[in-house]
Amino acid sequence: MKPVIGVTSDYNGGDRPEFGGREETCYIRSRYLRAVEETGGAPVVLSPVDDPSQTAPSILDRIDGLLLTGSGPDIDPALYGERRRFPFRKMSSKRSDFEIALIRRAMRKGIPILGICGGMQILNVAGGGSLYQDIPKQVPNALPHQQGEKLCHFIQIEKGTLLSRFLKRTRMKVNSAHHQGVKRAAPGYRVNAVAEDGVIEGIEAAGYPFVLGVQWHPEYLHAEDQSRAIFKAFLKAATRYRRIGSTG
């Protein structure tokens, strides 16, 4: 049996005409689902619910891994103790509350987690970390980080980290499609990769089998980089979890 991977969806509460108009809508970019399927998993879309504290346990009892996807809107700075300093569209609290509930309970159960782009950011915020609200305005001499799918800048990968173990390299070129990023890693999280301008490109939680966040988009599965190895490692961890079950 393939491991079942819960994949979080984006959410329009009726204020985004480009995604469902004025009707409440959940949606997801198919590349996330395709990446899970192509590397051996069975993806299941997870849409935000009204009462995550009651629903999250039932969801997590039925999945073997949690994939946190990127988002158009950004995380509300109030969730990491700041006011909004720059103009940007805030993520719906319905989505952020749902994902934070999933993350915290999944970590207690030992379920493997992979956070991508905004998914890495919500993973960090759920653990008590903070974000740069706008990299171009807050990071001196920052690289252009909003370049889309193409591979555009290098990252340095820290030796001895979970990420380095399956990528088997210390330097790699990645794509980049974000204007926010991790400012302060959450307690218990280790920075495992940085861009050449110092922007954090990866985090992982110490003491867990697989809790990993990457700022780039490995779900594109570029043939010329090693991003497929990230999904393979994630699916391997989910398969192991499916076999041995919950740890708590």
C-alpha cells in the first residue's frame, strides 16, 4: 500500500475573484499532487475546516505524511507577534489556524512533515519562530527571490543535517518564488540551508524523524537539480510511519 499524504489546499473566503469569485473556495496547484504521486505516494487534499481542534485528530489518524503547500496570501504577522509593516494580502485565519493545528498534533504523533515555501513559513510560525515580512525591504543586498520556476540562485546546505543526508551535497541551485522568509527559526529548529545573501532556505526540527521545511519549490521536480530526492526521502519516512504507526 502506498503511504497516504495529506496535502494542504489554499483557501479563498470569497474575497479573491481570481479563485472562485465571491464563493468560498478551496484550491490547489496540481504540481504538489503530481510530485507526491510520481515519487510513490497517494495524495489526499486537505481543505481548511471550521473547527480544526476537533477535526485535525481524525484527519491525522488517516494519513502517513503531511505536505504543507505554498500560498498566494501571506501569514498574518499577528501570529508571530508583529503588526503588518508592508502591504500584502493576508492568509485567511481559517487556513492558518487549520494548518497550525495539524502541524502541532502531527509533531506530537511523529508524522513526517514537509513544508514548501509558505508551508515552511507556517511550520516555523507554528513552532514559535518569526518571518521577514518583505525580504527586499528588510534584508540588505538581498538576491531577487521572486523569479518563479526557473533555477536562479545557489544555496549552501549545512553538513550533518537531515537535508544534507539525502541530498548528498553542500551546494545546490534552486528556484525562488517568495518575498517573505524565515527571520528567526523556531526553538528546536535548525537552519539547514541558506542563500548566498543569508536568507534562510531550509529548516528542520531536531529530535523528529522527518520535519523539514524548504523555501524553494521542489515539487517542480527539475531534472537538472536534486529536488526529487526531497520527495523520495519524505515518502520513505511516510512509508516507515505507516509501518510502525504513531509514536505518541
